[in-house]
Amino acid sequence: MAWPQPAAGFSLVLRGAVLIALGTALLTLSAKINLPLPFVPMTLQTLVVLVIGAVYGWRLGCTTIIAYLAEGAIGLPVFAGPVGGLAPLMGPTAGYLWGFVAAAFVTGWLSERGWDRSVPLLFVAMALGHIVILAAGFGWLAFGMKLGAEKAWLVGIVPFLAGSLVKNALGAALVPATRRLFDRRG
């Protein structure tokens, strides 16, 4: 977990607020780095969501993702492209965005149980997070947007498989390496 030193009272609240602000800023930046596709753009958001879950743990990770979605819902341009508001939370990207919360939960919960200390285990934890995001996106496209299973698979899953594997490997290597760097400095 980020900033593992014991904290109490106001310092604990301040720590959480700073980490949430940092996490939502990283998510916003990662949304702006995107490859436009017909229905759902490919972004670096899933990498950041899973790293947030792994580093923050499930409670702070989920809170950060919910804060990010709330920022977008009130109109801040935090989503892919110059958009905010409710449209991304109800349009083709909705399943993926809501899946971010569950993915942060899964990755964070597993990380709190030591899966973040091993590259292979963290790769599996992040793969499960990616599966959750893709499943939520697929379900929304197929049934919420009424594209049907075949089209939802072709536009909502297939284009993202290779990128998900690359982001998984990057995140699984980055989190333990960063921890080792900070452990040496501390």
C-alpha cells in the first residue's frame, strides 16, 4: 500500500486525499493518451486502474476510481477525449468505466494478500482485473447497447487483448520494481 507508515486522525485523511487526487490525475492523463477506435478508444487507463489497485489496496483504490467517475459525472473533462458528463457513463464506454471499480477491488484485494510482491502473482492479479474490465465492457456493449454478443466481442474485446497483455506485463514489473526502489531509499 502507498505510504504504509501508520497515520491517525487528520494525517490519515490528508494522506487519503492526496493519494486520491494523485490517482484521479493519473487516470485523467492516461485517458488522454488514446487510440480512437469505432466504439471504445484504447487508452492507458486500465494500466493505471490496476496499478492504483495494486499500490493503494482495495479500499483506497476503489475510492479513487469512484472519485474519478464522479469527477467525470459532474462534467470535468477527465475521460478519453475532451469529455466529461454523464454520456460516457451511459454510452459505449460505460461498462468499462464501471468495471474499473471492480477491477481495482480485485487487484487491490489480492495485492493486500501479498500478490503485489511477486511479478508472476501480480501479473495474474492484474490479468483478473483486466478480465473484469473487459467482461463489464462486453456485457454493456452486448446487452446495454444492444450490439449482440458477436459484435460486442469483435469491437469490445478483440482489439484490446494484445494491449491488455502488454499493460499487464508492464504493471506487474513496474509495481514491485518501484517498491524496491522506494524501500532502498527509506
